[in-house]
Amino acid sequence: MTNASANANLSTNQDYINLEDEVAAHNYSPLPVVVASAEGAWVTDVEGNHYLDALAGYSALNFGHRHPELIKAAKDQLDRATLTSRAFHNDMLGPFCRDLAQLVGKDMVLPMNSGAEAVETAIKLARKWGYRVKGVEADEAHIIVMENNFHGRTTTIVSFSNDPEARDDYGPYTPGFTSVPYGDLAAIEAAITDNTVAVLLEPIQGEMGVQIPKEGFLPGVRELCTERNLLMIADEIQSGLGRTGTTLACEYEGVEADVYTLGKALGGGIVPVSAVAANKDVMEVITPGTHGSTFGGNPLAAAVGHAVVKLLATGEFQQRAKELEPRFREHLESLIGKGVQEVRVRGLWAGIDIDPELMTGKEACKGMAKRGVLAKDTHGSTIRLAPPLSISAEDLEQIVQALEDTLEHARAAKG
């Protein structure tokens, strides 16, 4: 059966939604839009309606949909080799790792596939470093994490989540973690023991609605980790690779972590690519057979990832996010008191707290979709905006206008 004949009875958004509801697990609650094609900052649904993408795949599409240089890299590699496994070398992996390491200021890269895999890898790396280098007693390694974190959905990661939806009913949970309030240096210091090997944090908490720590927090964590011989692990999977106007969000305050986890945008929205980056004194505790991945570092992923690194090496995308930030912030802050309670912006990344008495975040996103803009809610009344870094200033204004019109309509309806 061809795709055409299989889809013969599917023509509307609702047709596809009904089919998906019947046969695909209900682990998401998406907006009622079925994307059929996309380019740049725009997507088109199966009915021919056009939308501005203000989410960019949770930053996986930092360079927009189907960026021509990234598509070319993928197509060229498809004609050569896609997978070798790490049982053999491939000619894409070395150049990719070399240039990614240089981009983020580290010696070595360990490639994986998903962001969660990168975080799991960083946890293993920190524990092994603790045993082999720091001298922590076997099976006693301890890692400090932040409340309201989001690092992925594997069993170990949800073990230190305090989000009931992510955590409940997945026990028994993995031990070895202490959670402290995000932004609280004193709490981190109080949680450190002789067995602590690392502090794991997001420089900006994306899933919590783009929560930006107070100035000085990240430098304070860096200082604590240096003083107490701990690894500072920065999860830059959402915040990194240009989103905040710098290559890494840590750079905003001049902080260098010991370990970075990278993902999402590293695959250019084409293939899943993630990586852990660290210096040799940390990374070389990983030896043959002690960690691996069949698909990690495959030639196709490495080719696309290398093309992403080349785009970032010019600084063009970081600069664009930095230049558009003031305009983005100004327009969003003008909505405070008009249905918006608070706005947080860093680069082209924004968290907007909607007045819960006016509407939920999901209702706001549905209203924006009716006005041609796709966004995502989180935690009740907060919405996130993360448009492609390639977006035009005019399209960026259209995103904010859609939110303003949605809020105005809701206020009018409430009288």
C-alpha cells in the first residue's frame, strides 16, 4: 500500500488527529494543528494554513526548519554512509568532535543521541570521576541538583525531579541525589558532603518557564565547585548553541563549567544528536567498554552536527539573538498589566506568566494558534516563546501581536 492510498481518507487536521489519538500513545497533549511542511520560521498544516513557529522544537530548530546548509550536509552524507557503529572509525566523527570541543572551550566530546542520554552520560562521568580521581568510596557518589529541574525523562533523571507528572508512579527511584532550591548558593553549600562529586544545573530553567537565576548565582556555583573539588555540570541542551545570545548560556556571566551537556539544536532539527563536552582530566575516566551507544557519533549525525558547529562558529546566530532581545523584551513587557503578570527574556527565549484569572497557558496558546502563531504552555499559566534564531524582526513582532490580540480578546470576553 502506498502512502497516498494509505492516507486517501485523511484530509483535515481532525482526520489526522483522530488517527493519532487512536494508534499513538497519549504522552503529549498537542495543539490541534497537523504540520505537513515547514521552512525557516514557518510551518504549513495539512489544510494549507500557515503558522509562525514560536517554539522551534524546544530550541532543536534554532536555525529554522530545513536550513539549506544543514539539509545539504544531511543529503550529502546520506549518499555516503549513515551508520558504522563505534566498532569502527568513521571520517565524520573526528572533525565534528574537534570543532565542537573548540566551540565550547573543551578538550574532548562524547557523542550521544538524545538530551536525556547526554545527562545520563554526564551523571556516569561525574560518578566515575568521583571514584577514580577524587577518591570517593565505592557506590557513595552524591550529586546536588536543583528543584524544578528538567533534564529528561529517564528513570534516573525523574528520580530527582519534583514534578509529579514526570515522577509519579515510576519508582523505585535512583538514590544519590540531593535537591536544593534553584538560585540558592547557601543551600548548595549546606548540601555538600565528602561524597559530593558534582553540582548539576540548568543555567536557565527552560521547562519551568525560562527561569533566569539572579546575577552572581552561576559564578557562585563555579567558585563553590572549585573550592570543594566538585564538577560543575551545566545542562545547556535547551539554553545552549545560540539561544541566549551567546554560544552557551553560562558565558553570559563569564562562567566555564567543567562539563557541558548539549543536544536539541546540535542536530539541526534533522537528526537527534547530543554530546557531553569536558576536558581530558575528566573525560578520560571513560575507557573502552565502560560506556557506549550504537548510534552515538554515527556519520549522519556527525555530519549534521558538524554543519551546525560551522554555523555557530561564525557568531552570526548568537549576535542575531542578542540584537533582537531588546525589541523582543520591550514588546513583551508592554503586555504586563494587560493579562501578563511577569516576563523573563534572555536572547530569543522568553517565559511569560499569564494572569491565571484571565486564562491558562494552554488557552493562550490556542488563541495564538488561531492567529497564526504556534507556542507552548508549561506549568499552568506560563507560555514559552523560542522562535528560530533566523526569524525576521517583523515576524518576531507578529508573534507578540498574536499574544496581545489573544489577551485583548480574553479581557473583552470577561467584560
